[in-house]
Amino acid sequence: MARRPLPRILSNGTAQIARSRELARTAADSATDVLHPVITITKGLRRLASAGRRRWAETPKDKRGPLLFLVASVILVVALVPYGPLLAAITLMAAAAWQGRDRTPPAPEGPDESQTQRLQSLYEALVPYFSAAEDPVPLFAHGGDWEKAFPAYEFDGAGRISHLVVRYPAYFTDGEADSRARIEQLLTAKSGRGREYHFAWDEEGNQLTIGVLAPLPTDIAAQRFVTAPGETVLGFTDPTQVHRTLPLTHGEEQRDVPPVVWRTGIRSTEPNLLVMGQPGSGTSTLLRSIALQALQYGDVLIVEGGGTGEYACLTGRDGVLAVECGLAGALASLEWAAHETERRLIAANRARQSGHPAPDDTRRPLWIILDRPSAFAHVATADGHKDPQSLLQVPLRHGRAANVTVVVAEQFDGADTLSDAVRQQTRARVVLGPATAAQLEAVLGAPPHTTPIAQVPPGRGYARLGSGPVHRLQVPATPDPYDDATNDAHRQAVLALLPPRTTPADAEETVATEAVVEAAVAETS
């Protein structure tokens, strides 16, 4: 049967509806402009009527009779005077128009005295950087006009600058990182410390836009994120840099937050992750969050060098192959992971040569999570064993084709102990906690467009996936549920995400034996 074309109203109805809405909006605006005097007079009459009712209610009962007589006398006089009713109506309309006027005070034009002084001091501080002796008409000069240099500005409730546009001369070396860093450092110091600023350099227009970034939410607990297989949520960032949002549950509320999504798998360009941070910055929290998300679709092998039991809640769970805290167990587990990666590669290669799809046991993702490998390096050197990081070369270099993902977390004081394979094969990078600009650039490969601050909450930092932009990052709250200092709401959120415990093989045999014995007893009875 031939398909019948859609009706015309359904084929181009969207454009007609949009055009109708625009016409209706334009007509409403025009009607508001035309009827503005009528609206003002009606509002004034309502206010006069309210004032009359209040006056009548406030008048004592023994004085209401004389008041009515006075009002009736005035009405009679107005009615007898020539053109009296017309003059009375004009007077009433004028009074109503006066009462119905907009009484909101006009916004002050321009900055006040304190704001002007702050802008002038900022202008004077920029003079040595944006001026040259050869410039015949300098834009920046001591005692000059700051209004030409700052075409747009905004202040917050505390009187500090929240938004500023700076025009600078064309001969300023805005293409050099050192020159831009000096200007950013000066503006941060003069605009107010303790806040994060975003700097947008327009090199073509010779303009610099400074904006104050709002703090990222720190109250988002661990939960099931709406992602596809192979997508891992590292945390949340600013809505200006990410064009995707995730629906999140915050207590009884629902809200959409822009995430930083790390894509892994065969077609990923950043198959491995390196996390750096200071002690207590939240690196273990991020690894727990990644492990809980990975267990939804794959298996996880955890090697903890710190020995603090941060991952004890995952021991014996479905999908958790092992949680190793000692050197011997770490070496054995990582050696098995290396052989497993080679086995998957060989099996997948044979399947491709035979023209068959890859076996099922090679498709299930395998995650290797290594926390603080520097602790094992020192112990291995003292005992004469090899460094466990040497066993990561095969999973790091060839793990993408075998659905093997490696996540390494280390502190800044142990960064020198990281192997070359870890440095070269981890293209996804995360830095958590307070860090200097040099440390951020050394780990991420590029400086962030925001100013780092000294005091940050746990789980706060920066992330960069491959050669992409640097994002601000806030890791979802995923604490150790066995820690007594953990918030009860966050503890319950983590416990709800833990998979069920795995039943050992000997336990299964015991359960089966007990079932047979119970059945035999029931038959004899």
C-alpha cells in the first residue's frame, strides 16, 4: 500500500506555530504600550479606593454622619458649579494617574564612589603592563581615564568586581603565556582573593573578559547516572563548558547538572586515567566512584598501596575480582591482569581472522584500579622484588583493544616514582585538591582558564581528557561507608550502589548439603 502524504498542517505546523507565537507576543507588547495610560489610571483608581476604605474604617462611628454630610455637600456643590462634573472627572483622573505611577526608584547610573575608586586603582595597577613610552595616545597612563579601558563592569553585593571587560593596546604580547599569567595574577589580587576567576582572551579584538565563577555543588551524593555503557562520570563542572546535563536526585528534588564524562572502550582515545592530588584531596573518593560505576557493566581489580582500607566495602562483592593491600597480592593480581590482557588480545585476533565476532569473555570490560603505587615501589625495592608498575605495561599499551582500562591515582610527593608507561599511556588526567599553576600544567599538559585557589573542598579540582579543554571538576560524594565520620545520607547512598556479596564455592556446597539433609529429614518424618 502506498504511503499517503502527511497533511500540510502536520508537515509545516511547527514553523506556523512559532510564527503565530511571535505575532502574538508582538501584538501583546504593542497593546501594552498603547494601553499603558489606561493601566496606570486603573491602578491609581484601585489605590484611591483602597485609601478611601481604610479612611472610612479608621473613622469613629460617631463621626461618620458628619463625614457623609460633608461628602454629600461637596458633591452637590460640584454638580451645581458650571463645568463642575467635567473638572471633577479631570481632577480624579489626574490623581489616579499620579497614584498609579511606577514608584520603584531608578537604578543608579554608573558606579558609586567606592566602586569608582576600586576601578581607578585597578586601572593604575595595569598601567606598567599596558603602556609604552613610544605610544603617542596611550590607553593606559597614570592619572588617565579608566572608562575607556573598562567598557563593561559589574559588582557583587559586597562591592567587589564580579564581571569586567578590559581593553588593552594591540602591542601587548597577549600570545605569550608569561605575559597573560602576569595580568591574570594582578587582576586576581586586585579584584579579591578567595574566588575563582575565568579569563577569556580575545586576541583579535584586544579584549580580556574576567568573570567570577560560582562554586561547584559539593552536596551531590553517589547515585546511578544516566549514561551509556562505556561512559564514566568523573564529576560535575560549569554549564558554560559542557553542552550536556544529567538528571540527578538531590534528596527529594530533581535537578540537571553538567557532567565531565570519560569515555572508555575500544574506540576511546583516552583509554586510561591518571589522578593526582594532595593527601585528603579526594583521590580515593574518585576511585570509589569509578569502581561503583564500572561494576555496573564489568569486573574490577583493585590494588591499594596506602593500606588504609579505603576499598574494604568492595571486598567479596559481585564483579570485584580482588582487593589487594599487600605487595605479594598486588604482584600476583597485576601479573594475572597482564596475562588476561594478552589472552583477550589473542582470542580476539583469532576470532577476527576466522571472520567471527569476538568471544563474550573478551567483551566484558575489565578495570584495573591502582591507588598509590609509590608505596609498593619502596617496599619492592627494599625486598628485592620488581615494581608492580612494570606489570602495567601490557594493560596500558594494549588494553584498549582488549576492553581493559587502567586507573592510577598518586600523590604529588610520589609523582617521581611513576613509570614511563603510566606517564605516556594515561591521556585522561585529573588533579584534585590545592595545586599550583605549575603543577596543574605539568599534569594536565595545559594551564586552566581559571585561577586556582588555596582552600578547596575535598573532591574539587580540574580534569582534562586528552587534548580537550581543562574543566573544573567536583567529584560526587562517595565516601567509605565503613568510616564513622561519614555522613549518614552519603553512607546510605554508597551502600545502595554496592553489588551483592559473592557466595564462595565452598559455601555453595555447604548450602546444597544442608538442603539435601533437610529434604531427607522431611521424607523420613
